[in-house]
Amino acid sequence: MITIIAAIGKNRELGKNNELIWHLPDDLKRFKKVTSGHDVIMGRKTFESLGKALPNRTNIVITRNKNYKAENCVVVNSIDEAIKISTDTNPYILGGAQIYSQAIKIADELDLTFVDASFDADAFFPKIDATIWKEKHRENFLADEKHKYNYSFILYKRK
């Protein structure tokens, strides 16, 4: 099983200038809990935006640069290679936009945080085709003193 995990805005916004455009502490806690102990697959720009390998996970970084090195990471040159070398029965795809566009064709699940607001962004999640994806679970949360926006955790499964 391959799971894409992402947080997206109303218009499928992911980020701007290789950074997140909102701060939702409960989403970050959930991300850590869900992905800990798993292989996480991400593009080079996403890895560099994190600044270091995520602890308690096997970090697999995809880049076209054959000489790229990343401390505490496995570096590969394609999403196919990343999937092939993963020993996890449920690796998570962390992005960015280019990786999501490739991975959505092969993923079994989309584990999304939907942020109920529009943002100025330069990176976007691919369209979620309702003929391919079925919503299986949703948890809704209202904005509060720690969370500026309403948001939902939504799980989609491939039909």
C-alpha cells in the first residue's frame, strides 16, 4: 500500500517558496504520529525545506542529481526506484508537487489535511478525480486559539 500524505488549501495549495503557508499544530502532531516508523518518500526540495532527515523514519529522497547526498537518507533518482527500494509495506509520499503528480497515479490512499481557506501559493496538489478516489473517513475541526483555520483530516481510497 502506498499512501500520499499532504495538507492542502481550498484550491489545492501546498506551499509557497518551498515553505508551508499555514501553521496547524495538531496537523503536525498527527503527521508525526502517522508517519513514524514508516518509510517516507519525498523530493529533494521538500527534503531541503525540512532541513534534516525526519527521525524514526527511513527517509528516501528523490532527485535527478546523481551526485546528491543527504545525511541519514537514501537518495534515489525516480519515484519508481524509491518504491522499489522501500522495505515498508506502507510507505508515505510527502511531496512536493512534482512527486505528488507522479505518485497519485500509483497511490492506494490519500491522507489529506484540508485547510478551509484560500492562500497565495506557487505549488499545488493534483486534482482529486472522483471517478478514481472515494472519501472513506473525515474528521472536522474548528479554528481555535492554536489553529487559525477550520480544517479536516480526510482519507481517500482508490476505488
